[in-house]
Amino acid sequence: MNEAALIEQVRKRLKDKRFKHTISVQQEALRLSRLYHCNIENASTAAILHDLCRDDSIETLNSYVKKFNLDNIYLNNKSLSHAKVAALIIQAELNISHTEVINAIAFHTTGRANMSLLEKIIFLSDMIEENRKFDGINELRELAYKDIDSACLMALDHTIKYVIEKKEYLHIDTLLARNNLIINKGGNDEHKSKCN
């Protein structure tokens, strides 16, 4: 499916504000992909589809959580479930099978240990796109264009604080992602410079 067709699929499912966010995430992902030499087409696809299910009702998301046999932690939690459900729907309904694209969508809200470059780009693009506003975002945006791992670490710290302040469920993947980045800080793992 070409980019225009994907955008049309997303436009049908999202409210105007969410669609505007999606296009901004795509533009951010393209800029970061060019800077870090990541596959542009994969970045564009993942960015366009990352919030495919974000405006679905909680009832609809819950039904998908059950249908796809996802963990019960995703029930009644749109913030977490929309990413996992979208990753499964794009495989089942849009015939997208590129593992890295699927993972970038599935983990764009939580991050995870050993994120690929594409996963880091989508995770960050979702947080720093031009419509986002929160304390520290300008520093995060600047860092994203200097050191993607340090920017991901800063973004994860922000996410953890935000979730704790809201007294919401903090996914273990977010903690594992943070710890993995700290352990590998300054390391030269295979994901730092490669994006297929």
C-alpha cells in the first residue's frame, strides 16, 4: 500500500486533531531518519500508522485486546493498548509484515530494551513533534538532533515521571528501555547506526 493510501486509511479512523499530530510525527520521523540514516520509507509508514487506533473507543480496544489475546494490563488502558492493537491490525488488515515497522508501532508509547534505530525515531518523533508542549520539550528536541540515545533516555525519564504523577500503570518495557540505555550508554550496539 502506498503512502497516500495509508494516509487515507488513517484519516478515516482519526479525529482531526489526532490526524494533524500523525502528520507532524511523520514529518519529524523523516527529518530524524535523514539525520541518522534510517530507511525513509519504513519511518514514514511507521509514523503514519503509529496512532491508527488511538481514537477507537475503549470498548473497541478492549475487544481487540481479547481477540488478539493480549495481556489483561491492556484492558481499559487506551494509552497502552492502542499501540499494541495497531501493530496487530496493520498485519491483519493492511498486510504490512515488516517486523521493524510493526515493532516501532507496538512500542512507540513504552519503548523497550534494545530498541532499533527506527523504534527510537518513532518513539521520539511522537514526543517531540511540533504540536507537543511540555516542560523540557525544547531541550529534548535539541538533544534528539545531537544524540538519539540520550534523547530517548530523557524522553523515558519524562514518561516515567508523567505516568507516576498521574498514578497510572507504568509498563515494565519503559523501565527496561531506560535501564538498557543506561547500561549501553556510550556503547556501540548494533542498533545505534543501522536501520533497514
